[in-house]
Amino acid sequence: MNSVKMLVRAIRGPILLIALGSLFAVDYFGPYPFSRTWPILLIVAGALWLLERIAPESEPGPGSPAGGAA
């Protein structure tokens, strides 16, 4: 597993918690109730899943052809 996928997996939980906290803050202080804003959590989770899926499979090393050395 490469570092990009590991980074996305590592930040998935904190980002979802921040989004959840933001939605509760909007519910408490703003005009929109949580019952109308909860789908944003699905959108954030889907975007993180998509980011993990489109991350490159492996990073080229110094000895690989894509790394510049022949």
C-alpha cells in the first residue's frame, strides 16, 4: 500500500468527525436542522472513498523505469 492511500485512510475518521461537528454546529446556530444536512456526511465519505480509489497504486522508486533511471 502506498503513502497516498495510507494518508487518506488516516484522515478519513478525523474529517468525518469534523464534518459531523460542523453539521451539529449549523443545526444549533444556523438556519438548517440536522435532518436536512446529514446527507453531507455521505458526500464527504464518498469523496474520501473516491480519493482513495483514484490514488496511484504504487509510487515509482529510484530504480524503476518511471523513476528516471533506466
